[in-house]
Amino acid sequence: MSAAQGVANAAGATPYFPLPQGTVVVTGAGGALCGTMARALGSIGMKVVVLDLREEAARVTRDAVVAGGGEALSFGCSVLDEPGLCRVYEEVAAAWGPPEFLVNGAGGNDPKASTGVEFLETSDPAWKGEAHFLNMDMEAFERSLRLNFMGTVIPTKVFSRGMVEKGRGSIVNIASMNSVVPLTKIPAYAAGKAAVANFTKWLAVHYSHAGVRVNAIAPGFVMTEQLAFLHRDQKTGESTPRATRTIAHTPMGRYAEPEELVGCLLWLLSDASRFVIGDVIPIDGGFSSYTI
């Protein structure tokens, strides 16, 4: 049985788990997380559009997809650049037809939109010198919020047009544990990812009669460059106290591997989840379930 056929039932008739086939756009695919997703999607025969702000990083992922036997195009473009994304859409449509799938993975945190402390302790005489909300850079806060939220909204507006016109398609947004509960120190990133979860639910309803499904994945903690600045001491490379607490609060006792998001992604993109819309699926090793 081919990858396109998926996992069939006992009688060998209709597949219980038909793998998605068609053209998929993956934003942020120059990074570790979405680069892994792009390679996985290419490996099952999907045509992959690799999109990243860093053109060279996009090419590296494209070449990896092709080296694995898949088909891929790469583009360097900001997810906040609507005219640029429209040009990408037109190029993809001319080459392969309008895409049927979209993975919104671009995002990130701005260290200037973070606090240096979890709690604002005004009893400490040095509190005014700490990095806290009252002296946070609001331009950085807005940049982070815009990247994570509008960086999902704008590509969705551009790339879902063909899906709506065809009457079929699936969109998977990459949310976060911050969509479930705001983590300390990173208020802008948390607010942006919470907005992504809310938008996912709103658009799922809006598109529910148009044949386009919208869902999200909320990853737990994956040791990427983005996470490292809070979880690895920049001088020694050792785990920070925050990292220790994170792992202690994750029942499986470790970080996630990028590959561990792929199964859920395939399910959400495929017709195996055809009655699933507006869901934000945690893949977090139990982090969101554990209290004490």
C-alpha cells in the first residue's frame, strides 16, 4: 500500500487514515520545528511550499525535501508582507495550482518583550532596575504580538482563497502552551499565541460551510533556539532553574522532539479528521494536564 493510500481497514477498502495529498504551504519552514514538518510532508508525496523570512534557510529545507524524494519550492518572504505573500501564491498556483493545505508555523519571541523576573517584588529596593512590565519596550511588545498573531492571520487570508474557491482544504496553526495558560516572562508571545488559538476557533466556524477546516497544534516545550534563551544559561550552557521547573511539570519528564508533532499534523491535514474543526490539540507530554 502506498503512502497516499494510508492505513486501510481490515477488508482493504476505504482507508481509515488516508494521508493528505496535494500542495501544502509551510511558513517558518526554515526553522527546526516547521522544517521537520516540511520534510515529513514531502516524504509522503505532498508538494511542499517552503516559506521563511530567511531565504537561505528556506532553500536548505527545500533541498532537504528534494533530497528525500519529495517536491518543493522555496521562497524568502515575511508573513507580515501581504503583497509579497500574494506574489508567492500566484507563483505556486502557476506551478502546481492553488494550495489545498496551509501550516502556519512562523512566529517567535522578542527578548525585549520579555521580563527578567517572574514576580515584580516592590519590596526589593532594586526593583526599578529590573526588567519588568513597567519598563518593557512597547515597540518590541507590538512586534512580537504582530509576528505571532498577524503572521498567522495574513498568510491565512492569502493562501486560503484557493481552498474556499475549491470548497476544500485544511489549515493547521501552530499555537503554544501559552495559548492554554500564559507562561511567565513572555507576555507578548503569550498574548500572540492566545490570539492564534482564538482566531483558529473563529475561522473554523466562519469557514465551516465552505469546506475548509481550521485547527491548531499547541506544542509543549521543544528545545529550539527560541526556547534556549530562557532554558539554557547563555554563558555556561547549563539548564536554567526555569528549565528544571518546566521538566518537573512535564509528566513525561523531557522536552518534545520536533518529529513528535508530525503524527498530529498529518491527522489534522487529512480526511481522517474530517469532523474536527476549531480544536487546539496539546502535544505537551502532559504539561497542560498536570497540577500537583
